[in-house]
Amino acid sequence: MVLEKRRLDITDRVVGKIGQNQVDLFLENEPIGRMVTTRQGNEYELNNGFEEEESKIYQFVDITTGPDQKYVDCDDENGWC
């Protein structure tokens, strides 16, 4: 089993709450950062593990890959596990 970093598009799950001169961003009621509107456009200040690219918000997560290791020390010759 190996841990692998993946980038997930969470844009549809992010909720914004209007604050003073900014929009606070939340994922499942947990704050993940904020969006500030400037003359150049929107700027995102996101917590570690999140990033914005082309108006989409992504979360980096660790997932397990490889075979499922539910059973160990199986004795295939005698038929037990």
C-alpha cells in the first residue's frame, strides 16, 4: 500500500460567506481561505493543501494505492487466511 498525492476539484463543494471586503471560503463548514476582489481581479488566499487555478479550487489529499492488504499471513496451500 502506497500513499499518493492527488489534486481534487472541490469547486462545487466550496461555500462563500460575504465578509468585510472579502468572501470567506469554507469546505464542509471548515474555513479554507478567502477571496479578495482587487482592481486586477479576484485574489485567493487559501490555506495549505488548497490551490486556485482558472477559477477552480483544488484540494491536495493523500490516497492509498496498491493492493488491499486486509489479509496477511495467508496459507494458500492449506486454504485458510
